[in-house]
Amino acid sequence: RSPGDRRTAQRRWGGAPMSSLGTAVAAGSHSVLPLLFLLLGQQGDVAGAAAAQPRNWYDGIESVKVLSPGDASQEAVDDIYHRQRDAQFGESRVAMLLTPGVYPEAFNITVGYYTSVIGVGRDPSVVRLNSVASHNGANGHATNNFWRSFEGVTLWAPTITWAASQGSPIRRSVIERDLHLSERDGFSSGGFIADTKVMSKLDLGSQQQWLFRNTDLMGELACPGGWNYVFVGVHGASADAMARCGAGTEGKVSVTKHTPRIAEKPYLVREDDGHKWHIYVPKYYDRQTKGATVKYADTIDRKLSMEAEVFVATQDLSAAEINRGIQGKKGLLLTPGIYRLAEPIKVSADNFVVLGIGFPTLVATWGKPAVQVPDGLHDVRVAGVLLEAGTPKAEAETSPLLQWGARQPPPADETFRRRKKRLLGAEEGAAAGVLSDVFARVGSFKYQGCPMVQADTMVEINSDRVVLDHVWLWHADHDDCGTQPEGVDVQSDRCVSKHGLLVNGRGVTSYGLAAEHIAAGHNVLWNGEDGEAYFYQAELPYHDKEFGLRGYAGYAVAPSVEAHSASGLGVYIIGAELELRSAFIFPATVQVRNMVSVVIAGSNDQFQNMACLREPTASVEGAGAEKHGRQCFKAQSCRGIRCVLDHIP
């Protein structure tokens, strides 16, 4: 147990520290002996009671709410919603764990910020309830509806409304009737769905963009608006359905028939005996897959016992305590809360699982990462965490908020580089691991005292064969310390970030990637060979006119890269101030489909070009690269505020 667990146990059972009694006996206090015998007898009774009624891993953790059909309190879940509804930058985090069964017909869950609704059955069919919903926010829209989720449930209401934007995934669920991804006339900016069946109508409403992966769409698909919809390994994404969804808008829909490689997110399960809990870890598939899971039991690679193999962390623990706690374990469960970390949580074993529930927020300080995974490990999983910059702004460069593998200088020997590339292709089935629902932010927030903070890179991938499955990297364009979208030179604008994602590893694959408002460099910089990206969304730092003058782009691939492919990429500007030479920067060797630019409340020609190609000898950073020859491509067509280039080459 952790020190916090021991303190909790002492409070619960009224235990006295035995060391003080021993001191009294050693000092010759005979009057204490009867008390000692009495306490020893009481502790024996307590031990027997504890053996008869095992302590649950979640006991005493107020941010974890375990519900069952027999005790599903509508008042309790409504109270959580009212507390979280407008708490965009609040400190409270909540995980609602729904145990198997059929919940009362009138029981409905509406979620606000930092709330996860998680069915903890072996598969979603055994946790059934009427609805889980997210509604428009205080501004009448869903554009700020971040950091909420549901997974592992079957919902039967006639209409499920999930009006949400970035950082708000739906996973491992069954929607028996209609699913609406926006509400009324409210704008929305999502989003991500994976391993889910939608059995009736799916209405994307006002959603600007969305990524569907390994999903079954079994009814009508309505796409009345939208800029960039990407379907990967989806049943129901027929040519006819996609043509109707595209509605004559070029480049709006991108379809990849099969998911090339993936492992679904690990998840909590309460076993049928009602007492034992496990983390189920789905298999990694280094082959093509399509559609939602059919038989969940056939897809599980390993099960981690919560009692014996998983360390349960709470926000009162330090990073040092967490690192000691995970020694000899196979997994780490991060319960909801805010963790202020003076050193990184360090993964050091193959097949290790870090799973967060209820948006645990890992605040990196002292210029160090919040999470660190070394090179050479196999099949590590990191899922369900929100990373936050907590290092004060300074001249010195900070480490990434999450660093996977050690950064290495590129080898000077070209023969070695090519040989390494061939070896990578031969490593069939090998994977360093998967990031699932990993979010990061840099900004100034009142609960931290409105500091100016720095994270030069949010996520850095140096190892080969890592999969990113829903990653949103956000430099705040608004906060509760004075920054608003129309503001200039206020707190979050003064914070520093250089890259959202920096990829140096080979064979890295991303699904559902977004990076926004990063001003001191390319929002994404991809240096590694054989990268693949399915869906990308970036809103550029419209508060900083210098971004364009410095030659940065929303998405950049290093000129020396020989192989990179991407599909469904969107880069946006708000307002008339920012101008950009190019939304995208690529080497001439790339294969890219459906690049989209959008300018809201400005002019389309603020993007001078859609994409520019740089020669291998060019620099990928900054305006100094202009002296190198390059070919640029303008949008092939524009419709309203949206422009598109459908392919390179």
C-alpha cells in the first residue's frame, strides 16, 4: 500500500501506530500492557473482518463513483453534471464506473468537463442504460466541450446527443438508435469514435471534422455540413454512402478501407463474481482490420489483476511514490485528480500499461516530462491521460511532456540509415506500443495561479513503431486568466510551446491527431521515415502574426524523409491577421490525399499556398529555408471559407 492507503486504513479502523506502544513498553510503562493486549485483540478482529470483506481498490477515492443498476441515483449523477457543466478549467475530475446490468429506464447521464462514463463489463452488451449525453455549452455551442468521454456501454434511447469537440472520445459502445454529434444550431468541432456500433442514423450535424475508426455504421449517414471527415476501417462506408456524405464537396470525405495496425484502448472490468477487477489489454494487430469488435473475449491479449498486478495511484502521491509503487507491477491505474509531478512517471518494463480514468491531469514541472518511456520496450500502452505544462517560462529548453524513447542525432552514414529502414520493414508484429486518448495542454489557468509556463514539445516520439490513437495537443487560445479568442498578448499567449508533436521514430502511425495554436514552431514536425497519418486538424495561432513570417506551417515533414503518407488533413485560421506561405510542408516523396484549409472571418488567400515541397537539402525550420528551391501548390478549388487540394503527387 501507499502511505496514503495506510493513513486511510488507520482512520477507517481506528488503528493506533504500534511503534508508539512499543516505545511505551520499552520505557517500562506497565500500565500500557492491558491496552496493548486489548488493541492486539481488536486488530485480530479487524483482520478477520477484512478477510471476510475484501477492501475494494476504489474505497476512499471520492473521484471514482461505482454505480450499479440497484443503486443508480439520478440525483447523484445530476449533481456531478451541475458541478462539472461549466468547469472548463476547474480542478474536479470524475470517473463513473457502471457495473453490469440493465439500468432503470428513467436513468440518464449527462456529462460535463473532466467526466468519464465507463461501462466495466467484459463487453458493452452487458452494461445497458437509456442515454449518456453531452449538450451545448454556456456559449450555446459545443466548440469548447472538451475533456469528456463514454465507453463500454449500450444505449437504447431514441436519440443520443453527443455535442462535443476535441478530447471527447466515444469508444467500445453500441448505440441502438440514432446518434447526433451536434445539438440544434450549435457549432461543434470534434471528434473521435472507435470500436463502436451505430445501429440506426448517424447525424454529424454541424461537426467541422471527425475521425471514425473500426466502427460499424448500420443506418443512414447524414452529413449536412463539415470540412473533413475521415473513415478508417469502417463498415458502412460504402461508395454510395460516402458520395452522399460528401454532397459534391471535394475532399470532404477520406476513406481508408482497412486499419493498417492498431490495438484498442485497455479497459477496466469487474468480473462476474462481483469482487475481482482486472484491466483488460486488447491485442495489438499488425495487420489490416475492419469494423467494431465482434467477440471481445477473442481480442484480449492479457488481463491484469487489480489486486496483485496494478498499482492504484491517487493525486496525493508524488511521482517518486508512484515510481516506487509500480516496481514489480504490470500496470498503473491513475484515478481522477491533478498530479503535480517533480519527476516523470517512468515506465521500465515490456507490456506495461498506464491507464487513466476520469482525465487524471499530470502536471510536469522542473522542465521534466510527466511520462517517460525508454527505447527498447515492447507493447507498452499509455491511455486516458491529460498532460499539462507546469514549468515556468524560462530561457532553458524543457523536456517533452511525454517522451517515448531517447532523442538521437540522425546517423551520418546514409548506408546505415537505409539499412535501418529495411530492418524496420522486416520487424513483422513488433511494436513499441500505443498511445490512446492522450491529450496535452499549455496555458495559464487560475487553479495554478495564472503562471506563464513552457513546454517546448508536448509529445515526442523517438522510438520506432508507436501508434497514436487519438491525440489532441492544445496551446490554450482561451483560459480563465484573461485570454479570449479576441484577446492579444495576455497570459496563455505568453506561454511557450514549439511543437505539439515531434516524431523522430520510424514507422509511427497516427489516427485522429490534432495540434492547435502552437506559435514557436511547426504544430507537427515529422522527421521519422515511414510515417502514416489518418486525420489531422490544426487551428493555427491566430493571436501571433509572427508565426507565418517565421515560415512555420500547421504540419511539416522533414525534407530528408523518403516515405510519408497522410489522408484527411485540415489547417485553419481565425481572423484576418495571420498570413501563411503554406499550410503544409512536405518532401517531394510524400503521398497525401485531401488537404483542407479554412479561414474563418478572413480571406482564403491568407494561405498563399496549400502545400510546398522542399528539397532534401533544405531546412525544415523557419523562413531561412526560402533560399532553397521548392515547388508550391495552390488549392485546386474553394467553396466559401474552405479550400481543398485533393492529392500530392
